[in-house]
Amino acid sequence: MEVTVFGAGAVGCYYGGMLARAGHQVEFIGRASHVNAINAKGLLLDTQELSEYVSSTAAVDTSAMGASELVLVAVKSADTEAAAISLKEKLSATTMVLSLQNGVDNANRLSDLTGGHPVFPTIVYVGAEMAGAGHVKHLGRGELVIGRSAISDTISKIFSEAGIPVSVDSDISKALWIKLIYNCAYNALSAVGNIPYRLMLETEGTKEVMASAINECIAVACACGVSIEEDIIERVLALADTMPEQRSSTAQDFLHNRPSEIDFLNGFVVRKGHEFDIPTPTNQALQVAIKLVENGRQNA
């Protein structure tokens, strides 16, 4: 299968690398440093079970992109519009497009901006980072959650045969909100402390701050028509044991001097809270903390 991965960061490179290793023809669209490294040697896929170069190609834009059968969009939420514009004229009627992005509305935004092309939200639970140019390091987990649709069986088969666990959820909106809750609890705190998850939770007061942010998310989700189970706080805190060395994607953004997605994570909850007149002080404090760090770096 011809696959395009739009966004050659940790998430895109991990899943694209696993598909390439399974024999699919994968092209990555990304930054020049990764593109040059991938074209020179292939992608270095460094997982907990293996470390090898997988054959693939890369480009800095979609100008030479062919008619891919599967497109994985793995760019930051702020880049969704630019990705949609680049892809719009490259999609055939049968191209399957998956959004492997954080947040709850990127698939809808991509669909609207590509003229209504179907885009399927895909929830990612993986610990990964770019350890160098064209080098993705897998730190833990790796499963995907997709919604029930006409292509869910096809997608499940493609990824499962590549060694990627996939589950199908009939209520993908709820699943997206649950992933957002994980991000709101972990991302900002891990980034501010530049600290992995296990050590983060060992810091006094962290669990209480996370619980406060989660409870605000639950209230806003409920106002949006999404009911979240009562054990969500325990489930979120338990993530640290499955990914103890993982730093959040926001922490990785800071490390590489990239803009964060905080406005689409905690900031999204704050905006929705305003719409429904629901106080979200903890999420706002986490959003502001990240914005302060970003602004401080810009003005340093």
C-alpha cells in the first residue's frame, strides 16, 4: 500500500516506520533534517524489541506526492489548516485519511478544509520521541483507537498486520475526550518541570493538581454531551506506571524549541468552559504557565 505520513515527528515516524517495516511504501512529509536523513539511509526505527533502518522516502512538501491509498496526518493542531491545504488536491475519492493528532476536533477541521473529504479520528497511545534526524525512539505502548466506520475493519487489518494493536470504539467522541483529559493532566506539568511521568507524580502536590484539571475536564465534557466514567482519575494517574520515562509532547516541543499545542489542549477546555460558564482555573493556570515559558523564550 502507498502511504503518506504528513508530519515526520515522533508519532508519524513511529507508525509510518512500523508500516514501512511491514512492507508498505511509506513517504514522510516533514522538516528538512528528517527528510535528508530518511532519504539517505531510511528511517531508523528504534523500539523496545528492535533497532533497524526501514526503507522509506521523504519530502519537505506534497509537490511530488502521488495518489496515496492511506494518509496519516500527524502534525501539530496549529498546523492542521496548512496540512489540509497541502493535501486537498492530492486526495483521490478512495484515499483513506486518518488524523493521529491530539485534541477533539482536528478530524472535523481537516474534513472541512479539504472540501468534505472523510477524515477518521485516530487516538494514539504511544510513548515516542525523535532521538535524532530520521531516528524515532519508541518508549512504550503503541496502540491505536479508531471509530466504528465503513473502513474500520480495513484499517484494523492494515495496522494489526504491522504489529500495531488497534481497537474499534463505537463512541469515538467520548474516546477523544478521554485522550484530551490525559493530555490536560500530563502535558503542561511534564513540560514545566522537564520531567518524566513517574518522577512527575512523585512530586508533592502533583496528583492533586492533575485531579483538579481532570474534574474541570469532566464538567466541560458533560456540558458537551459526553459522559466520563468515575474512575478516570485513577486511570489517568496509572499511565505513569506504563510510561515511566516518557516526557509529554509539550516537553518535547520545548526541547526542540517548537510551539506547543497547549491552546488546543488545556486551552480548548478553557474556551469550552467559557462557552458553558464552567470555571476552569486549573486548566487556565496550566495553559498560562506554558504560554509564559514560551513568551519568555521568545523574549530571551
